[in-house]
Amino acid sequence: MSDVVLRGIRKAFGDIETLHGIDLDIKDGEFIVFVGPSGCGKSTLLRTIAGLEDITSGELYIGNERCNDVPPAKRGVAMVFQSYALYPHMTVAENMAFGLKLAGVDKREMAAAVERAAKILQIENLLDRKPKALSGGQRQRVAIGRAIVRKPNVFLFDEPLSNLDAALRVQTRIEITKLHRELSTTMIYVTHDQVEAMTLADRIVVLNAGNIEQVGTPLELYHHPRNLFVAGFIGSPKMNFIEGKLTAIGDGTATVQLPDGATVTAAVDASTGQVGGKVTLGIRPEHFAFDVCEGHPIQGKVIAVEHLGESTNFYLQVEGAIDHLVVRADAEHDAKVGETLSICLPTQRCYLFNEAGLAFQRVKAAQ
């Protein structure tokens, strides 16, 4: 069993605490991704699991064994770092086998392990090369292969794709997905790239300032963010936010007045809210409408346009918007900088957050 259980994990560097009591259960064979902004504690949390950082307080279990004081080499984990950390004077095969050699593994067994890992990663033709003769993607596969040969119970990845170009990131992401499916091993992956998180993870752990904000499947986080932070972090471009005032609470609906006087209805259960109270309305860039409005349309001045081929992003200056609004439209939709764009906010697509930043529960439309 390769379950990983964290109970009240705290980490302090002197007087500065960076992890504030992390509780998390990771199931055997699960692919978990830690995401969050720089400095949120995701890499520190990964390093405490690996044993590269001491735990200040709390309990860490890997496969039912308490591992707080277990040396990294005996935890049954293998870590793939952001930097490849390959020995330049060794061949690919020697790099992959180095850990097994230090452990005194038989040469025949070592060669078989390297051959198996190379086959999985499709680098059999590279085994005699030195790292300087490899591309960035090939080097990263060698680093992953070095972890595979150890047959760990848990794989730990610390932003392994950040040094690759965009095309290689996509390719290597697919390879990691195939690797997880083939090995069925517990994997914990740290990234700041939410596209990686959404495409790789069984579940995502969103971290902020050393705390867990929300844990869930990619679509759970996308459709049902717990608060403003998660709503603004998951999704690219991020969710739009407009400040407003709650003017009416219905059965499964809430009416919000925006600063420009327009009213918008959101399909949420706002029964815990207070009429007249401050709220924040949220809507994702891809969820605006241009043709049929259920309420009053809102107006925005176009301040920038991004043509992406399959779609176009319009950046609008709108009264009450936090930052600006990003509206994703069909590629054929045309508007120029300086023009005014009229957009609609569909009831079923709107999110609503109270003054504390917590989300009101969304209500599905009747079938």
C-alpha cells in the first residue's frame, strides 16, 4: 500500500512558519497535484514528504509507516527535480543505474531495471549517450527513468517540465500520464501551471500561504470553487470578478446590482446572504453571451485584443470590475481597441461570493 497521510503538518524556518497544519489523505495509486502561487508552500510540502525538510510538527505516514524520522532513502519515494541533475561524465544507462549501484544491486538485475525503464520511456536508443548529446525533453525522461528503476512506492515531481519549451511540455505531460497509467503508482506533482494540473491530476490540492484552500477533482474546482482565491486561480484566463450589492434573494436565485446600475441574476442559493450586503459576482471568460440576455447587458470599453486563432480574447474596462474583464469570443467576433462592447451574463453561468469571499452554492437548472 502506498497511501500518504499528512496530519497537522507544520514547517517553520526559525520564527517563520511556512506550512500551517496541513491535513491530507492521498490514496494508493492516486495522481495528486499541488498548485498555488509562488511562495505558497507547495515545494516545501513536497520536500517534507521526501524527507529533504524536517517536519516541525505533525505526523507523516507513507504506507501505514510513520516517516517523520525515517531517512529519505528508506521512505520508498523517488523524486524528480526541476533541474535534471544528471552526471555529465556518465552515460544515460549509468545515470539511471547510479542509485542502484550505490545500493549494491546485482549488475544483471541493475541492467534489467534500466532496460525496463528505458523501454517504458522509449529511450532505449539513448542509453550509450552522454547528457550533453540529449535534448531537454530527453534529459527529463532520463531523470524520470532514474526514479523508475528504484521501483518506489511514491513518485514525487517538483515542477519537472518548467525548463522545457511549450511543445515539449505537452509531449512530456502525455508521457507522464501514460507512465502513471502503466505503473499505477502514487504520484505527487508540484506545478504552478494549472494546465498541467488540470490535465494530469486525479485530484488537485490548491495551496495558498501555507494552507490548503480546496481539494478536489479538476472539474470540481473549475465548476465549484470554494472561495474567491480558488475561483481566480483555476481557469485560464482566470475568472472575472465584479463588485456588487445583493438586492434580492429568491428560491435558488440571487439578484445583484452592479456599480453601473445593471442588475444580474445568478443561479445560486444565497439564503445565508443579506439583502443590501456587498457581494462579488464571478463569471469565466468563456461563459459570456453576446446575443440573448436574461437581464441587462453590461458595457465595456475594449482596451486590448488577443487573436488566438480558434478564439479571440477581449479585455474590457468595466465599472466595478476587479482589474478588467476578459471575454472569450469566437474568432469571427470583431471589435477594435477603443470600441464599446455589449455583453450578457447568463444566469446559470454566474458565481456569487459573499463579503468574506466564500462562494454561495450554485443551483442547477431544472431539467
